[in-house]
Amino acid sequence: MKVIIFICILFLVSCGGGGSSSSDSNNLTIDNTNTNTSYVYIPPSGKSKDNCVAQTSTSDYVENFDNEQLDLSVWSYDEGCNNNGGGCNGNNEYQNYTENDLDNLFIEDGLLKIQPIYEINTGTDNVTQNYTSAKIMTKDKFPFDYNSRVTVCFRVPEGTGLWPAIWMLPFDGSPWPSGGEIDLMEAKGRSYSVDGSPGQSNLVSSAVHFGTQWPDNKYIVGEFYSSNENTFQNYFHSVTLIFQENKINFYINNENTPHLSIDPTLYPLNQYNYPFNRQYYLIINVAVGGNFDGGRVEPNEICANSACSNFSDDPDKKRLLIDWIEYEKIR
């Protein structure tokens, strides 16, 4: 299959919250030393599921979701709306996350499944939302070091307003955005065009966020397009993060050229202290609505109940599916 790679790099002053933009770049130092160029990523030969690269025999941690219950020694749940500025979860999202609720997150047939539902819910923070979903993370339990490889085999859901993400925040609790954020994969559930723009079923993106204090947030994004016959909504694909000192590369499937490459010399990152040489924790979630796709949501394209009876012919089309996660330290 021929895959077309398209890279789009964006530099934005603010994201995911209110307030006017500001920058203190004149008071910041540039860290552009010791860029690591010695390691070369070679994708494993073979495939696991659909387009995903094969698993290796050298990983330090692998999760195949073979057990029926989520491993709570590694994972914990987020819950509620989490409005600390900028609306729910900082992005004006429309869902409450639920904690250990099998309606929204469960393991079935060796797959982790996250299922947003169109239903009224009030979280522990007393915010009432029209949708529920799930968000899990390895916060305070399992750190991911730099100088490592992280690979996730996934399939994204279809439905306008669904926003699946696989991403990372600092394990030491450093504040956002100065501590950095690493987004392995984000996608939009919308499969139709808006104002001449393309549909989203064959598009995922990776990104890094950085800055000083909100609202001085900037980010750099790289997009990857599959063919229209092999979309991210219909087939499994893998994303690989090669996370090195002063170097971050993102790969889809068995590509050996990154669709996004980050180092301290890249503008405007070179105007800031490079934040990414630290441990991070992994997050997997599906948001509903929010800023990522301009607040678009179509309730009739989302599961109406825990059985997803309105899509009983193929409810997995409305769920984020994770087949496996692999983590390996680069030695």
C-alpha cells in the first residue's frame, strides 16, 4: 500500500484556554547542545495486527491486555470535568470522565476499549455534562524515561466530536506548559468535509507543547495521512515514539522516516528552555467535543448507551481500540 506523508508544522501562541497571549522569550535561554544523532530507529520486520509493526523480544514492558481487568498497579483513572481554566480539561470538552466504569472502559478480546456515551452525568466536581468517557494514565505509578522507545497499536473511533489521544505529561508534576507535553497520537472522529476541508478518517497527528506559563503555550505538530483505503478508523496502525536526550521522533507503522522530528534547535522551541529531557507518564483517553475540531459534535454518531445499541452491527467503530503497548529503554 502506498502511504502519503504530509507534514504540517504550526506555531500557536495559545491553546485550550482563555486569556490573552503573552511571551517572556527575552528572559529565556536557548539549549541547543548535545543533540543525539547516534541512534537510528529500524522498525521491526513483520506485522502484528493490520498495519502495526511487530512486537519485539527486547521490550522492558509490554501490555497486551490479556487480562479482563485493567492493571491498577500501572494505570489509574482520571474523573470528572477538571476545569482548572479554559473549560473542562482545559479544552472546553463536553464529557465527564468516569472512574472504573465498565460502560466507558473495558477489556474485551485482548483489546482495551474506550467508549464515549451520550448520557447526562454529574462528576465528583459537581459539573454536569451530556457525555461520559474514560481517561487512564500511569501517573505516579509507571514512568517512561527518555532514551527509550514507546510503541502503541491502536484503532481510532468514528463519530463527529470524538477526540482520541495517546499522550504524555511530566512524571515529576512539572507545570504545563513549561514542563512539556508529548502527544504521540491525536485524531478527529469526523469523517466528512467541512468548508472544503478533507475528512479526518485517514489523518492522525503528533505534537509537542512547550512554553513558560499559561497563556504562553506553543506547540509543533506533524500530520500523517494514510491512503483512503486503509484509514485509521477502519484498520489498526501503530505509532512509535523514539524519545532521546535532545531528540524526539514520531513514526507511523513501519515508516523509517519520522513524520515529526523535534530537537532544541527547531524554531520556536529554540527560544525556550528545552523541557523534554525528563520522565513522563502515559495517558490514553477519548474526549468529546472541545477545541480540537472546533466544538463539532453529532450526538447521533456516538453510542447512546453502554451496549451501544444504536450501532449494534459494529459498536467497535465508536470506540478507541488499543491492542498493545510496548516500552523499551534504548541501551
